[in-house]
Amino acid sequence: MRFFNSAHMNAGLALLTCAAVAALAATAMANTPFPNASARQLIELRQENFNTMGWATKALSDQLKSGSPDVGKMTTAAATIRSLASDIAHWFPVGSGRESGVDTDALPGIWQERVKFEALASQLAAESKTLTTTLASNDLPAIRAQVKTLREACSSCHRLFLAKR
């Protein structure tokens, strides 16, 4: 079953919204000094947040593939991405990589090339903000182009900092 097919779109968006709220709460905790948070908790938090962003990106793509994209649903998905993207750099504190002994696909380059990693995270945050603005225009070709740009921003970071399985 596809998560965002037309028969299940409302349920899927409700689930996505709930996940986004949970992710935002978790993100708020990640931005606070947490002396008691384990590496496992930090890694699970960022994995959950990235999964939420992935579902939101899929929702955008699925809407663009449909016969008549629903800009309202796309706006909800874009807001989810935008709300999480600005905190990505905070999800990778020192000690939350493979050296922690916890299974993670985050490559050591995140910590070794921190400036580059943070620049790519900032680029994604900027592209997600631009997408929100573009969606307000209801200009479908511009929306398609900005979704492509957003996906490219994700991919550029994945190529450098995410292990391939």
C-alpha cells in the first residue's frame, strides 16, 4: 500500500501532522543541553525527524504526480520540512556518531567537516523556506522546480554524510 494514495491521503496527512508535532517536541529537547540523553536517544531522535521529513517529501512528490495536486496538502508537507530543517545541525552533537557504538548511518565527515555539514543543513532550511513561499504563488511549474531544488539539497548532504546501505 502506498502511504499517500488518494484513498488514504487524509489519514496519511493526519499521521504526518502527528509525527511532525512529536518531532518538533523532540527537536526542542535536542536543542536543550541534555546531560542525561544517551547517544542512542539522540540518534533515534534524528532518525525519527529525518523519517518525518522523508514522508513529507514523499507527500510533495505524490501530489505533483497526481492529476491535480492539492496545494493545501503540499503546504502542510512543506511546513513539516521547514519546521525540522532549521534544526538539523543540532541533531548531531559530538559523541552521537559511530564511536558511540550505536548503529547509525551518519558518517564521521559530519563532525570532521562540520562547517560544510552545517552549510548544507542551512541550504536545506533556506530551500524549504523558499518552497513555502513558492507554494503560496500556486504556480505549479515553479512549485515543481522548487521541490526538485529541495530534493537536490537533501541529496547533496546524503552523498557526503550518509552511509549507503
